[in-house]
Amino acid sequence: MSAERPFTPEELAAGAHRDEVGGMWDAIGELQLSFLRVQGLRPDMKLLDLGCGCLRGGVRFVAYLDAGNYFGIDQSAALLDAGYDFELAGRGLQSRLPRANLLLDENFAARRFGVEFDMAIALSLFSHLSWNSIRRCLAEVATVIKPGAAFFATYFEVPADRLAAASWIQEPGGKVTYLDRDPYHYRPADLAACADGLPWRYERIGDWGHPRAQRMARFVRTDG
């Protein structure tokens, strides 16, 4: 399915939009919410979701957060429309989320919202980004998140001693990831280097229960 055209009603009913973001709709959607709640997410906080797609996590966040406190960015208009017009509408949640809170943007320009955020998440985004694109993402998010706040991002990890592993099999799940093409893998040191010189402190969380072996990183906004 091309992200340049809307999903048809038949495709939506068949879950094609869910397949586009990797499926496992319920398992990974619920995992995101439960994880961020453990990390301190409260209903009164404003959450930024980068690469939100068709709102696999978003539908849970919209239901949990106070009305209007969820903000999502994605580069696919078709996925954003499917999330708002099909997933949220089907749950009676559209009234809790202004459509303007979903932004079509491929450069992570969250500043366009004009909002200061309490927390941010990027699930299954860094796995599709080059190192320089991750650095750009971190630079953009740093301009809109409060000092002391956390940006959580998942990624595929390769062992620290495999500096130039061209490919790697991720377990569980068996997905093959690559050094220089999508889906990318990174060592923890690579992500720490992405944050170097930016107002972030990198922390490795690692295994957080993701069924396809994506690991979790935390970037804490510093005062610098």
C-alpha cells in the first residue's frame, strides 16, 4: 500500500493500516502505555509521539491522558487519517483529540505545535533512521521538551563489541537488521554519540519486554 493514497474502507476493515506499522496492535499498543505509566506518565502531562503512525499506541494514550494532551507526528498522511478517522472514531475518542494535534511532518518539527512537552516517545522509529537522522530528531525534540523530562526511543541493538557488524539476527523475532540500511541496528555507544553535544543525557534501559527484541533508550533533557 502506498502511503501517498488513503486506505480504502475495505483495507481499513481488513486492518491493512495496522499491518503497515508492523501489526501486533494490541500487544505493542498496551506495552507502550504500561511502560510509560511506570516511567511516570500522568493524565495531566503532555506527551509527544514521534512516528505515531495510525495510533497503535496513540489510541491508548488518548484514552488515558487528559483531553488534548496527546500530540503525534508522522510522515504518512494515510496513516494519520486512518488513526484519526478509523481507530479513534471507532472508539469514540475523537472528541478527546483535536485533529490539529496530529502533524504531518518528515523532519520531526514538533516546534510547529507551539507546546512544551512533559515526555516523548518514539516507538519503532529509530530502527528506520540513519544515525544522522536520529541526531536531527534529538535536536528537534530538545527544543520542545522540558528540562529534566525524558524522551524514550526504541531501537534494534547489536552487541557493543560488534563495531562493524554488517547484519545481525534479532532474537526473539528473528528479524535481520543492518549497519547501513533499514532496518538499522545500533550499539548503545552509537546512540550515546548521537546525543553528544546536544542537551541530552543518554541512558540505556535495554530489554523492556518488546516481542520483537527492540530495546529501549532514555534521553533525559539537561539544562545545557
